[in-house]
Amino acid sequence: MNVENLVTMANQIGSFYETMPDRATALADSANHIKKFWEPRMRRALLAYLDEAKETELSPFVLEAIQSHRSLL
């Protein structure tokens, strides 16, 4: 699983949801989108990357969405 591609896709998803006026809903919807449309091994790879990386290329919005809604993933 290419984590760089996952990071790029997650950032694209985040770019869309970040424009929503209600930030809390946008964060939840972003995480829900990943849960709904990514297969489990993609989600596991992204979470493992976050657990191991000292720095990440994830946008601050996506990072917040994943960290605050990790239990959904």
C-alpha cells in the first residue's frame, strides 16, 4: 500500500469538506467519507502511518479529522 497516495487522497477529501461552514460536521463527514469509501487495509495503512510518522504530509484539517474521529475508522 503506497502511503503517499493515501495521504494525497485524504488531503483531497479534506479539501472538499474543509469548505463546509460547520467545522465539527466537516471533520466528522471527512472521517466518515474515509470509513465509507476506503477499504479496511487502506484505513489501517493510514492509521499505521500516523502512529509511526514523526511528521506528516496530511493537512492540518485531515489530521484533526482523523485524530478526533479515529474510532470511526
